[in-house]
Amino acid sequence: MNTHSGSCLCGTVTFKVEGDFESFFLCHCAHCRKDTGSAHAANLFSSSARLTWMSGADNVTTYTLPGTRHKRAFCKACGSALPNLQMDGALLVVPAGCLDSPLDLKPVAHVFTASRAGWDDKLEELPGFETFPG
């Protein structure tokens, strides 16, 4: 069984996930783009892993978009995305970027590509820099 640790940006909230992830998707839906402020969300999914808040559980809040199944959890102090339980607790959703431990998985698919941002095309062709370009 795998164990992963994670935290929010300010370090107030820490957690561990015990178990395996069944899926890893990059979601391009408009809701996930709004949540992340980016081209897509990178979320891990598990129906069997267990989430334990190690610190700052009282700083975790959730938001469910009215009229949808779209739900997100985040730190009240810094706004960082955090894991949450969905589908009446049957599904654990973990934003990949909040993990502190190494992750051996790679995303398996892009989902909701019909909603992909117009500027999210052939980004792998852009130059890369190890730090902010000067």
C-alpha cells in the first residue's frame, strides 16, 4: 500500500493518503480551469485510499458549485487546493500539485477537452527555462 503526504502552500494544512490511486486525469472543463486559474486541473482519484488530516483540518473548507457535482476543498488561509471526498464519501479526489511526496503515476488522459482553453494548444513547443527568464 502506498502512502503519500501533502500540504497547502502556507503549511497550515498537512495530510496523508494511504492507498492507491486508480486514475489520474487532466481535466479541461470550465469549472476546473476557474478553480486552478490554469489550463487544466490535475487530479488523482481513489475509491479505496484513506485521507487523514495531520494538521490544520479546521482550516479546510469546501465549495460545491450549485446545480453541479463540482466540488473543491481548499485552505482558508492560503486558498491552496486540497483533497476532498465526493460522491457521498465513495471517491477521494486529490489535486496532484498538493502532494509533497514523489508520485510515480503519470496522467492517463485529458478529459473534457471540448472545453479546452483556446490558448492551450501545442504548449510543449514553447521554450523552457529552469527559472524565471531574465
